[in-house]
Amino acid sequence: MNVPGEGVHIAREWRELALRHGERTAIMDDRGALSYRQLHSRIVRVGNALLALGLSKGDRVALLVPDIREYLEADYGIMAAGLVRVPLDPRLTRDETAALLRFAGARALIAHTSFVHKLKGLAGDVESLEHVILIGADCGLDYEMVLQRACGERLPDGDGEDLASLNFSGGTTGAPKAAMLRHRNLVAVARNTIHGFSIGSDSTFLNVRLLWPIAQVILMSHLFAGATVVLGRFDPELLTETIAATGATRISLVPTQLVRWLDRLQPGERRLDRLEAIYVGGSRIPAAVFERALELIGLKIGVLYGLTEAPVTCYLPPHCLAATGQRSELIHSVGRALAPYELRIANPDAGQPGEVLIRGGNVMAGYWRDPAATKAALREGWLHTGDIGELDAFGNLSIVGRLKEVIRSGSSTIVPGEVEDVLALHPAVVEVAVIGLPDPEWGEAVTAFVVARPGVPVSEHDLLEHCRARLAGYKKPRSIRFVTNLPRSHYGKVLRAQLIAQEPITPR
């Protein structure tokens, strides 16, 4: 008889990986290589060290560590020990960090000395916090000393239903919520991603994204496949050279990174011949950017869709764009749901856009200490995402907006993405975000925030005339604001409040 959750635990997955792949390189960085056996050994020691401090199953352990190998050791070690990892955004202020630690009820924190300015007096401000382990310290609870003293014995078996992680959502408005993911959720994500992305043990994945967001499940999926992960840094000037030097076959980027890299590329770059797939997700890819990427890089862009609450739900593999007849349609798509996830549109009118609903093993258990938000998001077995999408006849999903971001002007409804795509076609526009601002006559006025291309003359009138020829009158922006940049979250989503607060500029 199968027991629910049996055999789908991070501890068991890593035991099997160490046995199966042994001396194969798991992680490569500027300090050298770490084999699967060596990485597993350190994961076990992290877990045993935390248990030796008196922590118990279900206790929360926070991570405040940069993108280094110790992050991964601690991350998997926490979960393998039956504890709950709480990844923290290093960019948060000390007070914001303390607030999240209190909210999670963290008993321990593993932090890097580069963030020591955030740690002073933290234990006094966070009542639950009993232990702070420092990476790179030579005093107190030093990470390496703690690992040396820890035993290397097998960690106790856990259950797939055990809570593994609290991930704070990457929303652009309101207070963040912590999505609860169980071990079976993370294992399901890794296994289905391996299959859906065709990841093999011969793959080499170059990671240049932050490790603390939920996007790290892409990296985890490559490790669970027995592949090699190279830890790097995003530098658009050096990315092509880094890909070639590491022999990377896979890489993950947010759209903003893709745009910055494309600006440095020439068509037919031979050093990218070994590269098979560039996973792009986190926010919409404007059609003009996608076409440019296909021209410069070829059929290497794979588009993914997922949420903190349901990681890696859909994928559009690079080869799907090979049929030029379908390209114009698929270029707006994020692909189909990975098996065995289910996807549907909550709309009584067939063929019309509506809220995207997801059901499957990747869907969170709920929001930490927030039953009201959990009840609103999880209804009748489906996750209500808040994204507006539509499905084509083949099950490909296109995201057209967010419920909270739809602009209602007069009696009309405008989806910002449609206006953004038109403005992005203008040669003077580098980036654009469209927002509905309060208006006494119309309720909301369609307002475009534009980053202009240096050296290309453009005015508000030019862009309004550009839109007039391509959009219905009610969709046309009522004003254009030129700004120096679009502030974005780690997922590439525009931070609306920060954007609105920016002072307009005159383009040069």
C-alpha cells in the first residue's frame, strides 16, 4: 500500500543522488568543484548541526546568504533535517528583515558576514530567534566550525507531507505573504521540470540569478537530474564569454537580463553553439524583444510560467518556435502545463480571457498564518492565481495581465500589456510600463512610463501618434512620462509604487 508522501523527501532525494552520481561534479564555482558525494556530506552535517542545537522538526531556520555554495548546502541541509527553510531577500532593510523573522517565528538564522550590519541586536528584536550561525566569521557560531563538530550520520527520514519551505511571494503591491511548500511539492516540481525541460545528467546549468527566490527550483531540478551547476554572476558584458568558458548548455534569465545581454550581442555568435536553452520567466517578454532574441541567438529561448505558490507550471520549449507559421501566435505564449498539472481559465464565456487556475502537485499548502488569504487563493482544489490569461486550441497559455492591474477607464477595460507591446515597437523605446492612474473624469487614465533610447529623438507627441495608428482610441495613453529606469523586483516585475514616485525627465 502506498503511503501519501512516502519517499518524496529532500533527505531521501539527496541520499539517492549521492549514491547515483558520487564523484560527478554537482557544483562548480570560482573555488573549484564539489562532487555530489561531497555536497551531500556537507548537507548532512548542516542538518545534524542544527538538530544538535536543539531544533526540532518543523522549526523555522532563515537564510540570509549571498549566491555562494554555502547557500545551497544550508538550504538543503535545513530541509533534509526536517526543519523549515525561510529564504530572506538580502536587499531588505534591517527592520524589514526582523519583521519577516518575527512573522516566521524563526528559531535560527544562517547569515553571511557581509550582512553583519543587519544582525546587531537582532536577537533582542526577534523573540523566537535563539541561534545565529555566521558564514565567514571567526567567532561565535562559525559555520565551518559548526559543520566540523557535527556528525555525519544519516538524517532521520521524513514524510513528503512535512513542511519544507516558507517563501515570501514576489507581489508588486501589498504586504508579502509566505507560501507554504511541502517536501512533496518541491520534489514534484523538480521531477516534472526535469521531464518537461528534458534535463539530463550531461547538462551544465549556469546560474546567474539570485538563489533566495523560488526560481531556485530551476537550479534544484538540474541537481536532481545529476547535472552540473555553475554558480556565476550576471554581467551582460561578460555573459557570452562565461557561457562559452563554462560549457553551459542551459541558463536562466529574467526578461530584463535578456534585454541587457541582447544589446551586447551580434547575430550568429559562434560561442553560443553549445547552448541549448535559455529559460526566461518572471515577467512578460515583449514581442519585439522575443523577435530580436530569435534573430541574434536562434531557437534557444524557452519560456516558463510559475508562481511562488505554484512553481514552474508551464513551459514553451525552444523547438516549438521552429514552425514559422505558428511563431506569431506562440511568441506571446508561456507554453503548456507540465504533466501532470492541470490548467483552466475561470471564465463562463468560452474563448475569452479570464483568471488562470492551477491544480497539481506543485501547488502550495497555503499561506503561513493567514487562513483568510489561503481560503481566497485555494478554492475547490484550484489555485486562483490573480493572473489573466487565455488558452489556445492546443492548450498553450498566454498571460495578458493581472486582475489588480487591469485599467478601467470610463466604461472600458484596458489590459496594460497590449499597450506596452505597441509602444515597445517604437525604435526610441527601450522599456515601457503602462499603469492606470486616478483620474477625476475617467476613473483611471492610461499612463505610459517610458525609458527612451539614448541618442534617438522622441517626444510625447511622437509616441501618442504611434499609438493612435495602432490602438483603439480608448486604449491610447492619455499621457507619456519619460523616466530613467523601471524599478523591478527580482522576478523582473515592475514595482508600481516606486515607478509612480519617480520624477519625470526630458529625453535626450
